[in-house]
Amino acid sequence: MPGPPADFSHPPPARPSMLPASALAFDGSFADWKRAARAALAAGIEPARAAWVDRSRDQTELVLAEDPPAPENPGAASPAVRVPRAFLDLADDVACHRDEARWAALYRVLWRLTHGEPHLLGDPLDPDLHALHLRAKAVHRDLHKMRAFVRFREVATETGPWFVAWFEPQHLIVEANAPFFRDRFTPMRWSILTPDRCAHWDPHRRELSFSPGARREDAPASDAAEDLWRAYYASIFNPARLKIAAMSAEMPRHYWKNLPEASLIPGLIAGSRSRTEDMIARAVDAPAPDPKPARNRE
């Protein structure tokens, strides 16, 4: 007696690969990932077998890390890997994302580009490519928020003022964003401290440098200019144009704890209705302007 018809709407689960994973160690930078990716391509390591080990984070896994297998002919040069410039630009952004799976996702697209899908970047519906673009979009947004919400505080030193800021980025963007602050605040000596990485600019030496991440208490808690900044922020707050959802989207609450003006926001929101009503009442009571002003007479 024949059995029930086969159900092709739910394919059977894929069988796990019997090939051992190849641990690909690199120092956590995009530049070193490119080196390791080129070596992995030359060794023919498929994405499913590539296990990326970030030496800057995965200290406990270093015993498992190994270089890609050597080619059969070690004297031969590795074939050139040619990919569209657009992929390198996209990968440069994705490398700043905090998701540890980004390296495997990048290698999967790189493999496809170099193994029969040279026009992959032109397919907006491809799920691998879509996932990379989502990561890049998140990084771009974080770059913008850092430029908008970094608040420097002045510290007096024997060699002059030193401006220090504390910031908590969503992604690993400090080194990518540091040139923006260097170019915008060139005359200032400044440091931007974050939990991941710190950036420092010395205008006398014209030197931009980086150091390991810091703690919140390493940055100054306030300075003398903050009261002036709060007064300015309160003076430009327009209660009649308040849109809380839009404000929260542009100034996410994640950043409020490090913004001096954020302490004013709850009170400004609470008083916005009465202030708006007062503005309307004063506008109604004001005398109407003369529709036909008298002409100046000689």
C-alpha cells in the first residue's frame, strides 16, 4: 500500500557538514580581517567551515586558532582577489558593527562574489546582502548620534585647557569618527572616552591617537559652562512644537544620561501644555497690527 504523498513544502533539515571547522585568527581590525579572508579564499575554505577568532576579544579561544592550510604549491603567489569597490566600502562600515557575526557574514558575501556571483551587489532582495546593509545603516546612525551628542567638559591643566567627553556608542565607531572631531575642533586639545576605545587629539603635535577603553568615572562629571548650556537649551525649547515620539527618535534615551541638558527634558515636557496655552493667550490679547500702515511723509 503506497504511503502518504511527500510534503515538499518543508524540506528536510540540512545535514551537518562532516568537514572540520577552520579557525581563522585575526586581530579584530578590518585590515587584518581582509588579510585573513584573502588567505582563507586562497586555501578554499568555504564559509560554513570558517570560524573567525578575534584575538582582541576571544583570548580563551586562542588555543583553537590556526592559520589557514598552506597551499599545495607554497612558492606560487596567491591569485588576486578582485571584488567591487562598493563591497569594500560596505564591509568597512559593517566592520564597525558590534555584532560578532559580522565577520562571518562578510566572508559569506565575499565568497559568493568570488565564486560565481560577481553581480551579487545588484540584488536588493538577497538576504545576505540585506543583512549587511542593515548593519551598515545602524553604524551610520551611530556615527551621526556621536557627532550630535558628544559633550566636552573643560579640565584645567598646567599646559592649558583640556576638553574631555564621555560617550557610550552603540557600535565600534570611535576610530572611524575621530577624524570628524579632529577637523571640527582642530585648535582644541581633546579626548573622547568610551568603554571600547578612546580618541585623543593634541593640536600642538598635530597628532590623533587612540588608547584602550575607559570608565565613566575617568571623565569629568561637569564643568562651569554647563549651567549656561542648560539655560540656552531651555530658552530655545518650543513647547508648541513638541513631538515626544520624534524627539525620542532623534535623541534616544540611551544618550540622555550623558547629556547635561537631558535633566531639563522631563520638566520642559511636563510644563509644555501650560506654556503653550500661555503663548496662545498672549497672542490673542496682543493688539492686531494695522493692515494699512501710514506711509512715510516727506
